[in-house]
Amino acid sequence: MAVSYKKLFKLLIDKDMKKKDFKALTGISQGTLNKLQNGGNVMVDVLEKICLNMNCSIDDIMEIFPDPEPSPENGTASSVQ
């Protein structure tokens, strides 16, 4: 599954908040901010901290996309005969 935090960064733009202000408000590290920017995995407590300090819900800051289904024409799907 792929995770996107584009909604979070749009929220920061909408609130006219710089990343350094966001880090100060939430207490997250630069490393965690980098993970968020790159769609990496972060701990649930980080997401909770963001939501509580930004006064928003989890679906305001992230989206989860399922992995694409393998297609038979490219040979990645297995078939049972």
C-alpha cells in the first residue's frame, strides 16, 4: 500500500504555515518531516501528535492507496491450472 501525505502539505499551505513552524508546533524531527515528504512510514503517535496540534483528523492529512493489481499481460500475475 502507498501512503500519501500531500493533504498535510496542502493544509500547511492553506494555513500559511512554514515547515519550521509546523515542526515547532508538533515537536516532530527533521527526519520525520522528511519521511512525511517522501511518503514514508511514520509511527501512529506522530500522526496523532500532528492531528491534535493541527486540530484536524487523520483523513485531513493522509491518504492510503492500495497497491495496483498485477495484470496478466505483463506476466506478473500467477495462475493456477
